[in-house]
Amino acid sequence: MKSLILILSFALFSLLNYQLNALTAPNSPKAKEAINLLEKLPEYQLLVKEAELMGQVKIEMVSLKDESFDAFWDSTSRTIRINTLKNENINVLICSILFELHNAKSDQRFKQLYTKAMHGKISKEEYVESVERMEHENALNCSILLEKGIRQGVFSASARWPIFHNFDDHYKLQQIKEHSLWLAKSYDRLAPASSTKRNVAYVGTIPKLSAQDKQDVIRYLRIKNNLESISADKALQGTISLKSEYQVLESCYLGRGKDCARTEERIKLLEYVFQDNQTFKTLIKDSPLYLAKRR
């Protein structure tokens, strides 16, 4: 899945790799190839113009061995930093550039949040969720352009970015991936030292999960995302996957299963992820597992 990270200042890194002096004249052959493909979309040209309303946007290709993100928008220097170690594939690079351009376009909105945090006018929980919401919106818009490029034959199908459409599910994933925690730490760097909101533990919206719980929740969220897709094929795939997951747990409950480790935990996590999903409610309505849990 893509790391959705915005950075107000990243001066501590020594970014000495080659710099791309504007989006239209890159020195990196791979970046040039990616931009040449992107320029075939009229929407991309418009996006660049909108992103550069407040100043030129630069791109730097950098090698950040200790960082897990693909790319980030550096608002201070108006630079998109592309992590070469995470962008060896041209399709990943295309997505990274496109997504960070959306973040660049949203720069003023992000700065409003930074200013609120710097003046203690927003809580850590509000700040993190607000940034995640904005990045989610940008990710969805990025995904739409990628899909258009795929339909037109500009990009290959592997350029597709299956971002979660449901923000609450997306937010759960970002918390599990610890992107939200990173934002919480950035809030502490922004908030004034005297603020009572600073260094308060970030709570978020998900319960405490073990490492295995997290993997299960991620799998269930992906199934749910497919299940709720407007694509009939994906919806069918999601339905089949959900039934398969539930049948395994039901068999374990009835003493006939084989893969029965952590059955109770998996049941609770499945219910947690699908609690408001109608397909799930219909599935469990008359199941032996559900009837037993009601008694």
C-alpha cells in the first residue's frame, strides 16, 4: 500500500542526489519517462499549473534507506522528494509524482492546519484526522487519473492504486501502518512547548491490536473494500472472500475446521471491520456461529 506522508520540514536529511529542475526538464531518465507518460493526460498539465500557482514545484530523486515512504511533499522548499529505493518500478514512480502533485496543490490547506497546530488551536486527534482526510481526498483524485490513463492505454494496469474509498477504513489502515502516529509526532514538533495539547498520547480510532491482529484487519479491510466496490467483479470477489473467511471460522466453531488458531480473536476482528456491512449481516443472520453467540 502507498505511504501518504507530508513533511513541513525535512532539513535533517542531506539530499545531495541530482535535482530535477522543474517537472518538464528532469535529468533522471526514469523520472523523464514517467513525466513523459503523465504529460499525455490533459488533467496532469492542469494539475501542474494549479500546483505551481504559489511557486515552482521541483522534484528531487533521493535515496533514503531508513524511510518506508515512497515520496513526500516538502512544503518548505516546494520540492517533491522521490525515494529512489521505493520507486524502482516506473508505475510506482508515476503514482508517487501524481500523488505528491495533488499534495502540492493542497499546500495552502495543509499550511492552515500547520498554523493551527503551531498556535495550539487544534488538538492532536483533530490534526491527525484532518491531514489524513486531505491526503485521502488527494489519493482518490490521484487514483481517478491513474484509472483514466489505464483506460486510454497510457499506463499499464499495474499502475492502478486501489485506495480505500471509505475514509474510516482508510484511516484504520493508516493507523495500523503507523502513518497516523508519524503525523501525531509531527504535531508535537509543531505545537508550542507551553501547549497542554503537546505530547499527549495519540489515541486514534482503532483498538489496541497485536501484530497478527493488524495483519488480519488489513486483510479484512481489503475484502471489505472490494465488497463495496462499484465494480461488479470486485464486489463479487469481495463477497466470495468474505464468505470463505466466515466459513473457516464457522467450521472451527463447530469443531470441523483445520486452520483454527486465534478463532475467537478473528471472529471479533471480522465483526469489528464488517459491523455495518449489510452483506455481512445477511451472511451471519442464520449461521450456527451467530445463533450461538446470541444465546
